[in-house]
Amino acid sequence: MTEQNVLLEDMCTRPGMDRDGNMVEVQATKYLICLSDGLRYGLDAEQVVEIITDHTITPLPCVPEYVRGVINLRGQIIPVIDLRLRLGKMPQEDCCIMVVNVENESISILVDGVEKMVDIPKGAILPVPTQQSNQKLVSGMCSLPGGGTMLILDCDMLLHG
């Protein structure tokens, strides 16, 4: 088979089906899509604990600008990281809080909104182009089934980067 035929055959295959048209199990990861500054970011759904739409943030002194403060969630004090500020954008007042578990620590991320949950096949996630050095908090990207692009948010880098 020539290289061109292999490329054409690969383009005809669909996730969930092998080259003969038989159903196969495709490993996929669930991502929760959140919005920030007009971009879609995906967080591994296993890391997401809950979504809060109305909570008081208590400011803290002597912390980086992107740490908006802390929230008291049922007696647990959780830091709030503003994703817009972390990415060097302007803050927005109308937003929601996503509580996530990163390395057994709870943190919350301030985002513009939450869109939906999607299943993304592991092979569909592509590396971020090297020219995008300003996207150090993004570990990959992929096309969404309904159109558009989702950037995979690296929560470890968000916390420690």
C-alpha cells in the first residue's frame, strides 16, 4: 500500500470503529469545558469537585495578583485563582467558581462560565504549538465534536507554575 493510500484510509476511519467498520472501544477522557476570555478550556472531569455560582471571596494580602483570595466552603478554606488574571487578561466580575482537586489539594478557579461535559478520545489531543509560549498553562488542544477548539488546562501548572 502506498503512503498516499494509507493517508486516505486513515482519513476515512472514525473514532469507535476500526478500518473494517467494526465497533472498537476507544479510550476517552471526560472534560468539563469552561469559558475564560472567549476561549474554551477543558479540565479533566475527575479533578472537578463542584461548581459554585454565588460565593463571597475574602481577599488576602501579600499574594500574587491572580490569587483573588479564599472562600470558606463548608468549613474548608480554599484559595481562589482567577484564570483571566493568571493568563494576563483583565478580570471580570460576572463569573463562577470551579472547585478542583489538584494533587489532593482543593483549589478554586474563577472562570467566566461553564459550558458542558465532553468525551475526548486520548488520540485526539494534540500538543500546543511551540510558538504559543504564553500558553504555559495549557498542556494540549483538540477540536470539539460540535466545532471549535478546546485548550486543555494544566491544573498542576496553574497551581505550581
